[in-house]
Amino acid sequence: MEAKHNIGLSSPGIFPIWSEYLIDSMGNCILRYLLNILEDTAFMIKNHWLNKIPNAFEQSTLIKGAT
């Protein structure tokens, strides 16, 4: 038995479906790219500020005066 697939769509009918697929795929790629950039940036900012905390305590005159 051979399956026959008769979709019954012409080019004008297939075009909106294909166009929407391409737009969704492109949007997906762009959002993943931006999410990766945001994650990398957040990681760098977090590490930058966390590394400054011990220096702030070492340079603080209030803490030096208390000891």
C-alpha cells in the first residue's frame, strides 16, 4: 500500500506557513543569542562587584578603627 499525500495547498497557501516558520526560527535564534549575552554580562558584573567587596572592607577606615 502506497500512502498518497494530497495536501491541497498551492504556493499562496504554503507561503504564509513557511514565512511564519522562518520568522519564528529567526526570533528564536535572536532571543537565544541575546539571552547568552545577558547571562555572560550578568556573570561578569557579579564577579566584578564580588571581587571589590573584600577590597572595600580592607580600605574602610571604620573597620580599621574598630580593630
